[in-house]
Amino acid sequence: MKNPTHCPFCKSNHVVTHHHGQKVGATLGTIAGAAGGAARALAGAELGASLGVVAGPAGSFAGAVMGALLGAAAGCTTGVAVGEMLDDHIFLKHECLECGKTFSA
Ligand SMILES: [Zn+2]
């Protein structure tokens, strides 16, 4: 993560960094991951069901929940990575609090 210490326009060091792409990426990734997790949830439910002999119906439910959670977590991680890439290449990341201009590193 590049962090400029001063504004290239007015040389002020009152600069804040935005992570628009990272947030958008994380959100989209989480949604996509949860959707993908639904597929995993089915597999998890099957696994849970086979374990259900021991754990009962709660086993298949826990398997489905685990599948969705794992999918969402994986999707979020991927989304953040993609979002960081977008931040680096597309979104303006830094804003000067003195002159109000935005700039990328
Ligand atoms: Zn400035």
C-alpha cells in the first residue's frame, strides 16, 4: 500500500486515503462467495447428512451453514484483492484536506 505523505498540489501533509474499490470488491466478493457457498452448502449438507447418523438433523444444518460461511469468507478475500487492484489502477485513492484535490499514488 503506497502512502504519500504530502499532497502533490499544495504540499500539505493533511492527506486521507480512500479505499472505494476495496470496499466495493469486498462486498461483491462476499455476495459472490455466498452464492458459491450455496453450492458448497449442498455438499456440506450431504456430508452433514452422512454424519447425521451420529449428529442427527443438526449435523446437516451445520454442514450447510459451514459451506455458506466458508464460501462467503473466500469470496470476501478474493473481492478485497480485486478491489485493491481496482484502487491501484482506477480509483483515486488520496484526498488532500487542505486543497480538496484527489490523486492516486
Ligand atoms: Zn493539497
